[in-house]
Amino acid sequence: MTYADSVRALAPCGLSCEKCLAKDDGAIAGHSRELLRLLTNFERHAERFAGMNPVFAQYPAFLDMTKHLAQGNCKGCRAGECLHKGCRVHSCVKAKGVDFCFQCAEFPCTNTGFDPFLQKRWQAMNERMREVGPEGFYAETKDLPRY
């Protein structure tokens, strides 16, 4: 993993764009598309299966959610698209000329637009990146769940 790879994989805040549920070429969208392919036409059988196991009565909702996840409608935070609508990190790092928040002389700050939970997570991720570098942070977190 090179520095450039870590910039591609991680949002400026430290969250993994690769593992984001909205990322157009992310794992969640890809797996959802494959699941839809494998389940093509199953909706015709779901009602019958519900007679064997009531969980299949939920299939229409499952199908709707899977279709939504398969859309993957985000190009990534560095493309200016963030799932967190109040996020101000992308515009801030661009203005400051840095790739990640920890590289800014004003880190930590309160200019993120994040709720308290995400603000705390943002600070912890950036402090860790400052310690081990973005490449090390990516290596430590690449196999961990994002959520």
C-alpha cells in the first residue's frame, strides 16, 4: 500500500470509502449486485418459502434494500460526495492543501460538521493516522468492518 493508494482508499476524515455502503465501486455495492443476480426471479417463490419459514415474508423489503445498496451512488468523498450531508471536511482539506485532517496545523478542530459520535471517531482515526501514517492506518483497518 502506497501513500497514493491510502489517499484513494480513505476519505480525508479517515473513514474507508472502499467499505462505504454508498460507494459505487465498493464491496457492498458489488456484493449486492451479485446477490441480486443470484436471486433473479426468487420473488416468485418467496411466498411459498414463507410457508416453510416466516422470514421469507420479509423478502420484498430485503429485495428493496438490496437493490438500493446495489446502486452505489457515490463516487467517494474526495470527489466531493459525502454520505454525511453536513460534512465540511472535504472542502476544508482542499482549502488547507492537505490530504487528511491530521496533517493540518489546526487539527483537531470543530469544523467537521459531524455529530458527537462521528466527531469522536474522526479524531481517534486521525490521531492514529498521525502515529502510523495513512498507509499503516489502512493496513490496520482494511479487514475491520467500517460500521
